[in-house]
Amino acid sequence: MKRLIGSGVSVLTSPSSPRPRFTTGQIVLLGLVSTIGPISTDMYLPAFPQLERDLGQGPGSAQLTLAAWFIGLAIGQFCLGPLSDRFGRQKPLVAGLLLYVVATVALATTTSYWGFCGLRLVAALGGAITSVVPRAIVRDIATGHEAVRLMSQLTLVFGVGPILAPTLGSALLAFGSWRMIFWAGAIAAGILALFCMTAMPETLPEERRYALPPVEILRRYIRLAREPVFMSSALLSSFSTFVMFAYLSNAPLLFEHLLGFSPRGFAIFFGINASGFILATQINGRLSHRFAFTSVMQGGLIACLLSGLTLLAVSASHVVGAADPWPLCALIVSTTFTLGFIGPNANVLALTHHGHQAGAASALMGTLAFAIGGSSGIVMALLPPTRLSSTAIGMLVGICGMWLCNLWRRAAARAMQDPPPHTIPPHTIQRHDDIAH
């Protein structure tokens, strides 16, 4: 059968086409693929001083290489997402991984600072597809509660990446120079590309693919940006990334300099925090079978706000310090723990009504996540670096952003439930009870 999508774009659909079922191993593979972006962002942060010295540009120059990476991710996700709606999921994913491998090998061998910046952007263009395709695949094979379960399993692997990446980078630096970090990244991405070619099934059949001219791709993004439920849910997920990035960007200063943690103690705390976040995502997946996932997300938002406010009160009251850091540590763990009930559900909610354009929708979500999450570094740079409360303030900015987006989402969902009678023909009005909770 044929149906219309957007402004006159026809898509062949087959209601009888079976959806492939993914094994646990394939979900783990998807999760590992999706970690390419956050790990490549964070793993070389400990090498900044060495990188600046070796490439001869002086203090602060490494920040520009990180900016080149973020620009490449934003451009890559925005432009390459629709390609996965045209050519399927597997081939663009493998091509992106191979481009990332080639650029990262060049990064490991270059001696030019400006060449490094350019190669960092090229690597990001390839790595961008690894953020887009996994979410689109989840939307291809599941919706509703099953999608929440799969997204939670995906987050189980994905969530560890940005938390443990700095520690992994420090470990590699102990055995060699910053170049070893990029050699390790190229080898890992090459192995993942091989597994994707041999073990990853194609989830978008030929009859569901379509080609769009560039103007129509831009119009599609504009239509997505104008849809309140999609944008509010995508921004909610992006602000949950902001909360995590605010913590990560200030963590070395907070724990090693202000609280007096040793590098080993810092790494142990990172592991504990990662374990808590992983546990939350798995509890979230199980709760989705008993409760509406929007209700679970709402509970996570309440708990996150309470934990964030308590964290701010404790860190600003000077009752904790290097002699007694554990109440502050426990509150940080509890705050990041609650994010496991927010991000996965918001992602599923944003994609729920966009199965026909999951690649484009996922690309826009990824662009928003990196743009908003990356802006946490600007916020943290404006806060006093010597105050314990700076981390709590940065995280609370993201929490407030999540709450504002959720209020917008709920208002938009109520409007979808009861649209004015003259705006939609009676036979097309549908109830959206699940997203209105």
C-alpha cells in the first residue's frame, strides 16, 4: 500500500513486513557503536596538556580541536541522518565507521596542529552516524513499552561511555603518548565495523525507503522542529545530557583539587557512579512493563529535582569538604541515577510518531543533544572554579531545563488529545493517552 508523508512524498509500506528481533549481543553491539561519539569526546581530555605541547600551539589550543569535533558531529548528524532513511541502516553505519577509522589513524600520526583540527572534524562526520542509526534501529523494530526496554538496554552500554572515557584515556596515557588514545579508538571502531557488517541485520526494508531532495530534507527538519511533542521530548533528553556533561566537565576539578581525591580514588568513584546509572536504566526497562513510561519519566524528574536541590544546599552550606566528602558524593550519585529514568523514555517518546522518518528525527535529536550538552561547558566556565557549589549549580541548570521541557510536552500532549473540532477531520482524530501522562 502507498501512503503520503509530509508534503506529497509517497512511501511504499508493507503492513505485513516482519520486524526483526534483536538478540542481547546485537543490542550490546548497538550500544558499543553509539559510544563512539561520547568516548571520542571525553577520552582525550586528560591528554590536552601533552597535545598542546607536542603540536606546538600552547595552552588552550586543544579546546579548538574539541570545537572542531563538536562542529563535525552537529553537521554530520544533521546531514547524514536522512541518508539512513534512503539507503537503510547498515550500509551508512559501516561507511561512517570506516571514515572514522581512516581519519582517526591519520590523527594518531599527524604532526600538524591545523591538520589535527581538520582531521578531527572529518572523524566527527563519520562518527556522527553512530549516534543517529542506533536510535533509528530501535524505532524500526519496536514502539511503546518494548522500545523503552530496548532503549534502556542500549543506554546500559551507551551510558558508561562518557563517564568512564576520561579514566580510560588516563590509563592509556600511563603507557604512552596521546597518540595511543587515537590508535585505540581506530582499532576499536574497525572491530565494530566488522561486526556490523557480519552480525547487524538491516532493519529498514527496501519498500520503506525513500529519496528526498535537499530542500525537502530541510523542510522535514523544519516540520519536526515545529512539532511540540517531538521538540519538547527531544529537548528534555538533551537537557538530561546537559546535566551529565555539567558533572563530567567539572568532575576532575571538584574531586581531585577541591575534595582531595587521588587519581585512583577518582576512578573508583567514576565506576560507582557509572554502576548507579546503569542500574537505573535497567530498572527503567523493567518498570516499563508495569507502568506508563511517561509516568516513570515523571517520577524520575521529581526525584532528580529533589536530589539536585539537596546537592546544591549541601555543597553551598560548607558542611562537606575534603575531610568529609561522602554526603556530596552520595548526592551526585543519586542525581545521575535518576537520569536513567528520564533520557531513555524521552528518546522513545520523541520517536514514537516518526517511524517513517526515524533517521531524520534521530539526527535532529542527536544534533540538539550535542549542542545543548556541549553548552554545559560554557556554563561551567562562567562559574567560580573554587566553589564546591559550582557543580551543583551547573547540574541544576540542566534539571530546570528538563522540567520546563516536560511542562511544554504535557501541554502539547493535552492539545493533541482534544484538538479544536474544525482543525482535524473527525475520522483522523486519535487519542494519545500514553504521552499525556
